[in-house]
Amino acid sequence: RDLLLFWSAKEQKMVTLQEYVDKMPAEQKYIYFAAGDSSDRLAKLPSTELVLGKGYDVLLLTEDVDEFCLQILRTYPRKDAEGKDGTVEFKNVNSGDWALDREEKKAAEDATAENKDLFDAMKTALDGKVKEVKVSTRLKDHPVCLSADGPLSIEMEKVLSKQPGSEGVKSDKVLELNANHPVFAVLKAAQEAVTDKINKYSALLYAQAQLIEGLPVDDPTAYAEAVCSLMK
């Protein structure tokens, strides 16, 4: 593990895991990473930008084996504030239910509960494409993103789907929304007006989230038509 090198979004160079840990702020709880096919794209992910904005580094993994490697390692040695031996876990910025701030997590959970009818309508409109729709803790300026719930990440799904016999492997996707973005107010208004716009908006936001994650849009023609209809 001490021979492994990964691209540091903060340092803009290859670093070892020990170099990453040595520069972690005392309050940082995880070794954050993002996995994908391009370090440039990964650096622009909403969740990556959020973590970097907190002053924490993110390792950008661009080789198919990288994420599997960290999943096997699970933790890395780190001394605590008192100098005692301990470990720190690896955390995929686009997987799992995590938050940089406990209060932000509680606020997101409350907002999700308050907008249950809206999210249920969006989930129904997406017809099985997502396991859940909820308010996000990993969005600052962006309106939407996709995350994975469970051990299989979106990037792992991409890698495994290329293997023979694994075509049906799918991650459990969650559509996350920024409750502070103007788009969220538009969604709430559409749902309250009881129109079919909520179906169109849900599909549009899901397609945008797919593009951000480097996933192919399910129906490019329908997506293009939806964008054009909003421009009229």
C-alpha cells in the first residue's frame, strides 16, 4: 500500500497515501476519493468541489482497478490527536450517505421529509431508474447529482458492465437535489400546480445528473427535445 500513488486534486500531483494522511487537517475523518475516467472531469464533480472547498484533499482515481483496491484496503493507519495508533477510512465522494457537517445532514433529512410528496412524484416519474430522490448534503452551487447507495458505486457499475456476463449489474442510484438552488423552487411549484411538468423536469434533471457522472443519457433525442421546449 505504501507503493501506491494517486492524483491529488489539491496538490495537483501524484501522492502516496502516507503523504495524503500527513497533510490531513485534524478534524478530517476520511480519506476522500473520486473514481472515473478523467481527472479533469472528476475535479469538476459537485461533490469533489464541495470537499475541496472545505480544505480537504480528494484523490482522483482514473484506473479501473483503483477503486477496487481501496475497497479492499478499507482503512489506512493514522495517529490520532494524542499520538495513538488508529486508522482512517476511505470515502467515495459520490457514494453512500455522508455529510461534512452533522447539522447540514440533519437539515437535509428534515427537508427530505418535508418534501416527501414531491420526491415520491419524481421517483414515480423516473420509473425505477433511481432508488430514492432526496435533498443533498454534497451540493453547493449545482442543482443536482447522482450518488450510489450500497457497496457498488456508479464507477464500479461502468467497469463491471464491460465484463462478459455482467451486463445486468447496476448500482442503486439516488437522485440528489440542492434545496437552495432556484431549480428546487421550480420543482415545488410544478408539483403544487399538479401538472405533467414534474415528469419532464424529473427526466431532464436525471439526464443532467447522468452527464455529470459521465454516464450515457438514456434517450438523447428526448433530452434534446426537452431542453428545446424549455427555450421556447
